[in-house]
Amino acid sequence: QVQLEESGGGLVQAGGSLRLSCVASGRTFNIYSMGWFRQAPGKEREVVAGIDWKNGRTNYADSAKGRFTISKDNAQNTVALQMDSLKPEDTAVYYCQARTPPRNYWGQGTQVTVSS
């Protein structure tokens, strides 16, 4: 199994920045990719960004392109999400995911609130 622990959420004004971090532990050698998802109240969970654990290839939701940057540190088993130019609509609980096919693992989530 893989355990994930997120940190870095909080309250920020619109236009501000936050950096989320996720540390993976356990059977991390099986990780294929990691990513960030978010879920706003009354909405379904949606993907924000992902990164391939071996080659570092990244992908972003349209809402995150140009504002968010996902990065990884294989030695520390961490993935980070730098979020700039935050908007009130970015308010959500952000979850870290690790893919170890055929299973996915999730962190407990961290709240991000952007005030207008």
C-alpha cells in the first residue's frame, strides 16, 4: 500500500499563491504517476494536474494551465502543486493521488479557500 499526506492548504486572497505538498510512503516503488484533484462543495471531484513518476511528463486541466505547476522529487517521494493567481473558483478540498495500477491511493485532502 501507499500512504499519502498532504499539506499546504489555507486561506488566501484572490491573486495570491499557495503551494501544496504531498508525501508518499509505503510501497512507493510501484508508483506510476501522481496527481492533484479537487472537489468543491456540491461538485464532483475533478483532476487538476498530473505527473509521470518516471519521465516527469505533466498534464493540466484547462482551469490550471498557466497558473498551476506540478513538480516532483523522487528522492523525497513528494509531489507539489504551486498555485499562482488564485481565483475564488479555485476554492475546494485538494486531494493527492498516487497511481499504482490497478490501484489508486488518495490522501485525506487539504482545504484551499480563496477569498474575493
